[in-house]
Amino acid sequence: MEYLSDTTFLLALATVALAGLVHGALGLGFPMVATPVLALATDVRTAILLTLLPTIASNIGSLLSDKAWREVLRRFWPMALATVAGSVIGTQVILNTDPEPYRLLLAAITIAYLSMDWLRGAVVQPRWRPTVPLMVGTGAVAGLLAGLVNVMAPVLIVFTLETGMAASLMVSVFNINFLFSKAAQLATFAADGAIVLELLITVAPLVLVALVTLSVGIRIRRRTDVDRYRRWLKGALWVISFLLIGQHFAG
């Protein structure tokens, strides 16, 4: 990985701080915030490498603050395991291809995520049963997207809405699948030799910043109406998505 300039490193610190805060306040969103912002300054592959360990740390921290994770792991473990296979495939693809076109894919995935709210009005009653084949298929697709562009939230949101999942379980579903996916991605990058000492030194401060702002965000989630923060996040991601599209077509 190329050495980061001071400006890019400062951008990474600020981005990770915001992503940790949002993840703590909303229960998800770390890669959705961090990856597209850093992809503007680097490329998708580098953005994923920079955010990989901070994302894992945030997932673990979020799960430790949520009592439902044991029940979720017991009920939805086939989906979590399937994300591992999908993430390995997606990571191999991004390791062996030009990452530039994935800016456009990342923008499309981000816009898809932002467009999911209409499903809340469309879903009147559960239409899917969380069968093992459905969980495996959902996990595999989500893991593939996570490996390619560090984003799996749209697939998981559709699954949780269409199965009528209780809101109390949704945060743990997101974080357990993110954690399994990122662990598989970390192992794949390490096997390919992409996890080097320079990267670890660069990322260490990002992990610390992510955990600090995550704890602040969790306190905000417990004390404040998070709808306001979600609206801010959606507005920022719309802007970032169109910037990514513009950069792609501008070459």
C-alpha cells in the first residue's frame, strides 16, 4: 500500500471519527460512511484496507453494548457463515482487478441503501420466512458486496424488513454479519500479503479514534432521538454518491 500523505491521513482520521459516531448512534453505518469518503481521496481497495480494522473494532464494540447478540447468533448463524464465503470471493476479485470501476459500483450501492426507506411503507406483514436457504443466499450476496465495496447494509436491510424482524434484533444482525464478513476479508487480505506493517501502523490511530467516537455515539443513541442523525447521514451520503459518480466519469 502506498504511503498516505499528511492530508489523506488527516482526512482518514476525521472520516473514521464521524463513522464511529454514526455507527454508535445508529447501530450501523461505519463502512457506509468511511468507505466512500476515503475512496474519494484514494481508491476503493485502499479505502477498504484503511477501514477494515476500525470497522471490526466498531462491530465488536457495538455488539458488546447489545444484549441481543447471543440470540441473533443462535438463530441466524447460517447467514453469518455465508457472508464469509461471499466476502472471500469479493475480496479476491478486488485484489486481482482494477479497483477504479468500483467507485461507480460503490455509488450505486450507496444510493440503493439510501432508497430503502420506501420498503418500510411497502412491508405491511412479513412475507418471507427466515429459512436456512434464504439466510444462506442473503449472507452470500451481502458478503460478496462487502468484499467488493465494503457495503452490505442494503441486502441486510431488505432481509430484516421483509422477514418482519423485531427492531431489538436488527442491530445485532447487522453487526454480527459485518463482523464475520470483515474477519474473512482480513484473513484474505493477510493471505495475499496486503496486511503489512506500514498499514498496521497507519491504521492503529484510526482504530483508537473509532472506538472513542463509537462510545460517544452509543451514549447518544441511548439518550437522544437518532432520527435526526440518520437524516444527516442520508444527506451526506447522497452528496458523496454523486461525487463518486462524477469522479468515475471524469476519469
